[in-house]
Amino acid sequence: MTSLIIMLYVIGAFVLFMNRYYLMMILMSIEFIYMNLLLMLCIYFCMFNILGIFTFLISIVCEAGLGLSLLVMMSFFYGNEMMKTMSLIKC
């Protein structure tokens, strides 16, 4: 079971590296990595500290909300979600 979780984590990191130009794919792969970490925390620490798992879950939700708001702002100001089109010269 542990090797499956580690394999899923590595797959998520690989997808994050391969799709680094699209913000939506970056956010989805980061959420996939977070869900794998949450699954690992549930398996290892479920008996001991349930509050830590809820704190981690709340941080996942906050990160997703901030990422989606960033995606909406990029779509509004730049017209697309590609990271290649962003440049510090435009600021």
C-alpha cells in the first residue's frame, strides 16, 4: 500500500513537471500530490492525531481557492492561462 502511494506521488510530480506551462494543469497536479499526502497521513497517523489531518485538509482547500482565484485573474488580465505568455516586462 505504501509503495502504491509513493508511486502515485511520483506520478503527480512527473505530471507537474511535464505540464508546467498551463496553470490549470499545475493546480490539478498539485492537488493530486496533496491528496496522496493526505492519504499517507491518514494511513500513518489516523489513530494518533486526527486534528493534524483536518488542518492539512483545510490548507489543501485554501491553496485550491487561491490557485483558482489566480487562474481567474490571469484569464482576465492576460486572456489565457499559459505560463509562457507571462513576463515581468509587462508589469
